[in-house]
Amino acid sequence: MSAGALAAALAGWQPEPVESCRRVDPWAAAAFADLLDSPVRPAPGDPLPPLWHWFSLLDHPRQSALGADGHPAEGGFLPPLPDRRRMFAGGRWRRHGAVPVGSELACRSQVADVAVKTGRSGEMAFVTVRHELTVDGAPAATEEQDIVYRSEPAGAPVRRLERPAADGPPASGTWRDVQATDEALLFRFSALTYNAHRIHYDRTYATQVEGYPDLVVHGPLLALLALELPRVHAPGAAVTEFTYRLVRPAFVPADVEATATVDGPRLDIAVGAVGVGPSLTATAVLAGEG
């Protein structure tokens, strides 16, 4: 699809905002902590760690509404593009107040920006979705997610990606943690986030249809691994801002390392397979006791 055709397909597309309210379930927080083998579980009443609201604010489309890739075929904040491919590109999060585990979390979501750009794989649509989170009417956080879409016509040659060589040295930083990733971990994270995108659990689909060398580690999981660094190494501090960008996919099986360089309240973070280099880069800002 040409740049003009892509822009034309998106002209006038502005879906209505969506409002939702969910309880921050202690079970979901405990389940993710166990996924990471973390000894620290947020207890009822504790502040929810940054971005862990992803386990509460879940969509549940009807099974018949799913497309071939596992995402809903249409509607919501999905752009009206034929033969759509979806990639999570990054986002931003800013804290305004605490989200206690067990509280009722309200969210107002809307499309904040749509832009058509040219990349190595052709024309792409960048869609930014903004989420305003509140607890008991008080602002809790503002989050923006950047999602990239491209149109892949039926019958087009599969774009093949090679697995990068893991022959580089381990990353260095003030803090460093390593998380082993495999099929079981990706499946559990997909289940925990109600994410049916087949590139994370269906190896045949991931390799033969979307051209990846193996199952793809979720971009949101990489972001959460970045945020585990301050949670583990600076438990008395609160993250007040977090900005992250996905720069390349990570594939299983791999030991994924997260490293942070600390410069006062600022963290410069990188997350990626050991020896390969970053799949995600991020910055975070810390405050004192929070």
C-alpha cells in the first residue's frame, strides 16, 4: 500500500474515546510476580508498580471477532487497514498518584495521534493511544502507547528476519538483572494479559506467516523487565516517569538482560538478549519514598 493510499485509508479515522473501570485484582499482581520468580508481591493496599495496571485493564473481544493474527479483526482503536500487521513500538508513563492494589481503577482511552511514515519495510501508520487513569476521581497516571501498523497484502512474499548473532559481551550498568525466556514464559504472559497475538505462542505462524526466526518476546514484557530494576534495586523509591522505545524484536529462547545506569534520579535502561544488544531502550525518573 502506497503512502498516499495509506493516508487516504486513515483520513477521518477518529474512533470515540472508551471508558472502563476495573478492580486491581491482587491475584493478577501475585501472578505476574510469580511469573518473574520475584520474592516481592504487592499486597492489598500497596501501591501497584508502574504499568502493572496492564493486568487489570483488559479487553475481552468475542472469539469470533479475532483475525488470523489473533488480534480483533476490526473496531476499537485498530486502524481500518487491509491485511494489517501490528508492532508495539513504545510509550510513555507519568505518575500522578498511587494505584492501591484492590482499588477500583478507571481509565479513559482515546487515539491521540495518527501519523504515516516510511520505514525499511515500507509505509507504516503510527497510532498513539492515550490512557488517563484515575482512582476515586483523583488522577493516578497518564500513559501513551505507540503502535505501528503496516499493510501486508495477501500473497505478498514473507519478509524474513534473521536471528541476530549472540556473540557480543554482556551489557554493563549500575544495575543488571537477567530473565530467562522460553515458550512457557511467553504463553503465561499472553494468558495473563489476554493477548492472543500468535507471534508469541504459535511458532509456525510466527516463522511461516510473519517471517520471524522464532517466537517473539512481548514488547510490554520487555518494558516491565526494565521497570523491575528500580523495583528490585531501589525499593524505597518511586518511579515518576518512564519513557521507552522498542528498537528490535527479541526471540526465545534467550536470557534477557536488563541494565540501568544511574545518574542521580535518572535511569538509562537497556533490555535485550545477552550478547545481542538492546531490544528496548528507556529512561526513568525516580523520586524518594513513595
